[in-house]
Amino acid sequence: MTSALEQALQAQVEELKQEIASLKERAAASQRVESELRQSRKMLQLMMDNIPQVVFWKDRHSTYVGCNQNFATIAGLERPEQIVGKVDQELPWTQEEADWYRKCDAQVMGDDEAWLQITESQTTANGKQIWINTNKVPLHDEHGQVVGILGTAEDITSHVLLQKELREKNAALESQTDALAKVQRELMKSNEELEERVRARTQKIEDQNQQLSSALAELSNAQEQLIHAEKMASLGMLTAGVAHELKNPLNFVLNFSELAIEFLSDLDEAMAASVGQIPPPVGEVVGSLRENMVRIREHGARANDIIQTMLLHSRRAPGERRPTPLNPLLTECVQFAYQGFRTKDQAFNLAIHTDLDPAVGEVSLVKQSISRAYLNIINNACYSVREAQKQLRGSRPPELWISSRLRGDAVEIRVRDNGLGISPEKLKRIFDPFFTTKPPGDGIGLGLSLCYDIIVKEHGGSMQMESQEGAYAEMITTLPCKPVEKSP
Ligand SMILES: Nc1ncnc2c1ncn2[C@@H]1O[C@H](COP(=O)(O)OP(=O)(O)OP(=O)(O)O)[C@@H](O)[C@H]1O
Ligand SMILES: [Mg+2]
């Protein structure tokens, strides 16, 4: 019996020992777990305390449950544990900030949705206002129920201040740009005004220049005309003197050549009566003598013509001016000149383009002189086109244009031909007496000089030739409509 009891007791003791051993084992295990838990909590706290962000977490009522060292420092606490059980209103933030934080907490927990990147202000324990970028995420229990929130925040004060500074600088820059643009606008405006003034002044100077150069041109023109008139006057006197001196000896030459021809006729008759008594060479000599005498008479007559023209030039009696229809006079001159050329050369054909202004009417002029002048001008044109036709072997048909136009107080008459034209050097000399480019017998160079006397001096008109050598020549003349005083 005893042994049975002992055995049962022994078994119970054994059981108890085993239970104690297992209890000891479990206690050791739980101590290990607890130490590991402490360790990992410490590690977590260490990590949280060393990250640059602030970290905090709150329960369902927005009461702080924990935070890291950074948050504790901002909140003015020495250690993170001191936060436990505190609410935002007890911390250094302003009332407004605290209310806002709690409002955000309520929304995150109510919606069960994280709210990230909230930029908000925070007043720290030392009274400084900083700017933080906060993230708030809801915390859940094992059943998925929201039990609080976890918040992380980063100090972005320097960034915000930089942005603010940037904004301010930008605004300052913009206002400076505005001011600059205003200055630029004003500058442009004054520049435009300046340019306008410069333009106006330049225009004024150009106008003055224009006036000056036209006055200069008029002056040199007047000077040229004066020199020309002087030259013409002295040449006229010389011409008159020479012509007068030559007139008498030339008359002798003409008269005696005439007489000699008559004597030769008598001699011919006498010789015919005494055929056979006179040796044959005498007959030949008499024949040659007759030919020579005829030549002397011909050339003497030509020289007489020249002398007559010269005398006409220098001693022309002033005619009486009468109102004369100008257009018919011009047509007459053209026809007369053309017929003259046609008589000498039947093959000569000229296309005449007439463009006479009916408004021209009557002009006060000395008809005989003016006819002589335009006849010479048209003769010159006909001569030139005929020569050009010869040179070009008919490849350019001769043409002549004659026009009249009423221009203010004057009539402008243009005679143009498509003949030889004239070089600029020769053009300067065409009004000089005895200037001619024609071969002896075709011209003596007094035509245009006479025209000048008639048109410019006698009638107060003007004469000017335009030409391109080998292409055309155009004589532009004007005659005043009103009677003018004859220049001396
Ligand atoms: N239409 C013209 N085309 C080309 N040259 C011309 C023309 N008219 C005049 N000339 C030039 O001007 C020169 C002078 O002309 P101007 O009438 O004074 O004398 P001219 O005709 O030579 O002789 P004349 O005393 O017989 O008229 C001419 O020899 C010629 O060289
Ligand atoms: Mg002539």
C-alpha cells in the first residue's frame, strides 16, 4: 500500500518537476522574446530618431501615442515618451494650426484614406514659424478597423522661403521689366520723334539743295547763253566784215569769168571761120580753157551763195511779228523740206508722224524767219535719216516725228528723226557758226546758228538737242505765245 502511494507520489513529483522545467523553459523563452522586443523597439526608436523627417502617431481621438526625437524637439519636449497622452492644443503650435491638424486627422481617419504632401505652417517651441510637408496615413488593427494615424513631416521652410524669395524677385524683376519696357517705349517714341525731325530737316535741306542746284543750273545756263551771245555777236561782226570784204573781189571773179566765157565763144566762132589756118593744139587749149572758166563760174556762184548766207546772218533786217497759225506753218516746212529732198533723190521715202496740238492756235512771230529756222531743222533731220539709210543700206526706214504742245505760256515744238544722231562732244558745238559735219557742198554750218538767232534771240524762245549717236536726234524748241521784247 505504502509503496503504491509512494509510487503515485513519485509520479506526481516527476510530473511536477516536468511542469516546473517546462514553466522555466517558457519563462526563459518569454524573457528572450521580451528582450528581443525591447531590442527591436530600441532599434526602431533609434531609426526614427535618426531619420531627418519627423514621425508621430496618434490614436483614434487624435491624442499623441508616440513620436521620434525630431518631433519631440520641435514640440519643445526633451524625450519622445513625453508626447504620450498629449493633444495638439497642448503643444506650441497656434490655435489655428492645432485646429487644422486635427481637422486633417479627422478626415484621414474618417475617409480611411492617406493624405499626402500637405504643405502647412507650424509654430515651434522656440516661437519660430516653419513650413512642413506632411503625409498622414490611417493605422488599422488586426480587423482592419482604423485605430489612429501615422504622420511624417519634412521641414521645407528653406524651400518655401526660397520660393517666396524667388516669387518676390520675380515680381521685382517683372516690375523692373515693366519699367524697362516703359522706358523703351518712351525711348522708341522719342526716337521716332527724332527721326521725324531729322526727316523733316533732311527734306528741308534737300529742298534747299534742290533750289540751290536749280538756281546754279539756271545761272550756268544764263552764263553759257551770255558767252554764246557774246561769241555770236563778235562772230556776226566778223562774218559781216569778211563777207563784205569778199563780196567785191568775188563779184569781179564772177563777172570776169562770165566775160571770159563770152570771149571764148567769140574765139570759137573766129576759129570756126578760119578752119585749117589754126593748128589743132590751139583748139584743145581753148576747150580746156572753157571748161576751167565754167568751173570758176560755178564755184564762184557757190562762194557767192555762202557770202549771201553770211550776210543774211549778220545783217538780217528785223521782220514784223504777226499772229500766225503755227501748226500749218510747221506742216508746210515739213512738206517743203521733204519735197526738196525728193527732187534730188526720187528713191528717198520718209515716214512722217505728225502730232500737232490743236490748242496751239496762233503765235505772234516773224513768219519768214521762223519758216527759215524750222526748214533748216527739218532739212538737217532729212539729211541725217538719208545718210543713215545709205550707211545702213536701208535696214532702218527713215522716220520723222513732229509735234507741238501748249505748255503754259509757250509752245513746245519737237522734231525727231531716227538718223545718224550725234556724239555728246559734237552736240555741244552744233549752234556754233560754221560748225558742220557735212562734206563741202552739203552744208556750211550756219543753219543752226541762224536758227538760234531767230528762235532764241529774236523770239525769246529756247533750243536744245537731245541725241543718241547712231539712234536718234531730237530738236526741242519753245516759242513764247505772248509777244516778247526782242533781245538786242
Ligand atoms: N538732226 C540732226 N542729226 C544729226 N546731226 C545734226 C542734226 N541737225 C544738226 N546736226 C549737226 O549739227 C551740225 C550743224 O548744223 P547746221 O544746220 O548748223 O549746219 P549744216 O546743216 O551742217 O549746214 P547748213 O549751214 O547748210 O545748215 C550739222 O552739220 C550736224 O553735224
Ligand atoms: Mg543745216
